Amino acid sequence: MSTPESTIADPLAQPIDPTEGETVGSHSLDESAHLLAEAGKGGKTVDAVIVLDFGSQYSQLITRRVREVGVYCELLAHDVAWDQVETLAPKGIILSGGPASVYAADAPALPGWVLERNIPVLGICYGMQLLAHALGGDVAPAARREYGPATIEIAGGASRTGLFAGLEDTLDVWMSHGDHIDRLPDGFEILASSANSPIAAMRREHLVGLQFHPEVGHTPQGAEILRNFLTEICECATTWSAESFIDASIREIRQKVGSGRVLLGLSGGVDSSVAAALIHRAIGDQLTAVFVNNGLLRLGEAELVREVFARTFGMQLVYVDATDRFLRKLAGITDPEGKRKAIGEEFIRVFEGEADKAGPFDFLAQGTLYPDVIESTTKDTRGAAKIKTHHNVGGLPDDMQFTLIEPLKFLFKDEVRAVGHTLGLPDEVVERQPFPGPGLAVRTMSDVNEPDLDLLRRADALVREEIEAAGLAKDVWQYFAVLLPVRSTGVMGDYRTYARVCAIRAITSEDAMTADWARLPYDVLARMSNRIVNEIDGINRVVYDISSKPPATIEWE
């Protein structure tokens, strides 16, 4: 049986650059194919590759790595039908890893069209075993499970081409499997071997397989291997970029909206701000942005957003203070999913109210990102386990009166930042720290009330202030405070205290799909702790969260 990858400590925990993003959702494949066709106008070609998800928690990383090469890529369920795929005209197919064994009765199967269409295929881990199994090879339990670093020997010498072109004869890679290939299918050759995996890589013409994971950071040459598959075997042009995305999106938004009007929910964060700028460039005054203060924002955030937005964007902005309305809606709700759904529904109701005042509006625009959709596991993302509902994906009410426009929903966070810079947005918007859509509601581990929010706001402000003062803000992806639903005994002066506990969370990441806890200097942690317990009456203990993602998520709820 393959190793369940959801339990693996993430080797990408050592990022290239120091949230959950907000998430494959209501965009249809026809819409994404149209975007590709639009991006190909003007003499530019945008090629596409798809990743079929067999349950690996790394599937999203494969998608990212392909995008980084400059090839458009989407993650689809492993049992997607060809008539849904062909609109993308994929030039390559990547089969992800997964926790199953290919010989098990209930194992996810390889769709027949994968081999029938004569398209280049790369199988990774379970994907390689599945490819071998489907073509008549033998897959069996390995004598020894292989998890962690390994060294592979490449066949073919310096004259080799294809998957390992230009690489050394030995490579360090990351393995994670309990099964292995005992016998190759007819016509395949061994491309690489390791001490525990005699068949670490295989190929027959345009069908290739890797027993190891090229998408993770612990395979140092993994990016080059994927690039070779995309350019040498699939013959893809590496023209996917922020510029091509912007051009295609503007044309698509104009075609979809026509003469209609768009209402956009502006949070002031990176995602909604970039979405606002992109849509405004496409349709101008047909867009009205609504900034809703739901009472769950950070200290001084409402004022900052209004000031920056007024100075940076030349468009209509409606400000709504709905603090009391949201707190009433959240009263008594302690379940995280209940909070997210309540917030998502109330946002829509506020927008509908504004639409009645300033409307009519035909569309609701959001800054939904790819990780949001993947983690929320809507009906369009059956391959991955549901992690949690994001307020702007699974939390939207069924009777919503708008048609959604989500121009960023196939982008990762770093791609959104690149689009923002290309659109000319200032760093204070584009480089702003991620903030969850449900705000502080998912950082107070109990029911949401104003006294707790006040404690949390002040603690969070101190955490951010100290990290930024220490010059660490660019090295840490996200940093914030969490108010725990417990009290602890303490001593201040000669008196006993019994007060709340505050947790500090600081993580490093590339895209919020995986993360590691930030190794903050002890003196910075000490200053934060000292200031919180001395300056905030009601908190007497501070703890530091040293959990990576996986197994934890970035937010506590």
C-alpha cells in the first residue's frame, strides 16, 4: 500500500520565500478553456496541462510547479470525463500520488481516455504504479517501506534526453511509498534506480513515471525534471504569465458582464483588492466596490482600508458598518464551520441590501483563490479531502441572487501578487499580510463577542508591531495572535490572576498550501510575550504555536 501522504511531514516546509488563501469551484472547464483561448490571441500561445488528483495532499503543489514553469495547469478529479477535459486541449497529463494501492478492489482507476488520447503522461508515485498496472505491469508491496530522502542513479549517461536531460548521473529525491513496481509493462525502460526502488523512473515513448516526488522541496532538481517533461516531452510553450492572465481575464470579464453591473465585496486584503483592480480595468464604472466592516477586522483596519482604497483606486466605494449585525448573527456559535457559514451568508445579505439601494446589480465579484476552492472541496473538487469550508466558497447561501465573478479563482497567492504588481498596485496593497475572510471570528476559539475581540485585537496588534519592528515581516508569510478559550493561573505583583491565554502563530510558506512554523528569535518572542501580559489586562499567559501544515492548518479554526 502507498504511504498516506496526508500524514507526511511536509518537505516543502523550507520555503524559497518566506492564510489560508481564500480557494476548484464554480468556474466551469468551458470557462477556463475560454480564458486560455483568449490568452492565445495576439499571436501568443498558452498551452495547458492537467493534473488528475488521486488523493495526494501534494496535488496542488504539482499544479503550482507546472505554473512556475510558465505552463497553464489545472487540478481535476481523477474520474473526470474526457468531454469535460477536451475543452482545455491539454498537451500533457500528470497523475498525482495518493494513499491507495492500485491492486485494491476500491482503488481509484485510470480513466480510459488517458491512454486512448495519445497525450504525454507523467505518473508520480501512485500515478506511476497506476500507469504500470493499467498497461500490464506488476505492482506489489515493497519488502521495505520507503519514506524520506533517497539517491537515484540515472541511466543513459550525459547523452540522455527527455525527463533527465541536463541533470547529473545521481540525484537526491524524496520518496514516500509502500508499494513498488515488480515488473515493467511491455516496451518500458528503466530510467533511474535507487537502493530500495530498482524502478525509480520508467518510460515508453511519451509515457513516463516517477516513484519519487519531483514537486516537493526535498527533491532539489524536481523543478528541472518537471520542466523537462513539459518542454521536452509535451513540447509546451512556457508563455503562461501575469500579463497573459490579465489580458485574457479582461476580455473574459467584458464578455461575461456585457452591459451589466458588478458589486464587489472588498475586504481590503490582497485578493479582493487585486480582483477589484482587474475588474475595474475591464469594465470601469460598471463596478461598485462595497467594503463591509463586519466587526471582525484587526485594530485600525477599517480606517486603513478606506484611506488606502481612496488614495489608490479611482472607483466608487461604498462603506457599510455592519458590526452589530454580524455579532448578533454569530452570537452563541462556537463551531468553526458554523461561524464560516454564518459569516458567508450575512455577507451576501449585506450585499443584497446594498444592491437594493444602489442597484440593480447582476454580478457579485469575489477574490476567491485556488487554495480556497481546493480546501473547501466543492462538487468540482472530488479528489481532495475537505479541510474546511471557506466563507466565500462553501459558505455561500443556495438562494444567492447574484451570478458570481471570481477572476482569481484559478490562481495561487504568489500569482495574485504578481498580477497585482503588473496592474500597478502599490506594495502596501499587494504585499499586505494575508487575512482570513471570516476575520477574527476564527482566531477566537469560542463564541464571538466584543470583549474577546477587543483582547484579541490588541494582542494581535502587538504581535504585528514587534515582528515588523524587528525587520522580520518579509521573512514571515503570516503572523497573528489567537485567543484561547481557557484561563490559567498567574501572579502579577503580589496578586493571583486567573486570565486568558494567548497563542502566537507565525509561519513561513510559498502559497499557503503548505507551511512551517517560523523560527522567530527568542528575544522577539520574549518582547511580544512581555508586552501582551503587561499591556493587556485580561491575558496572563502566552504560548507559541510550533505546528506545520500539514498536519495543522494555518488558522486555528
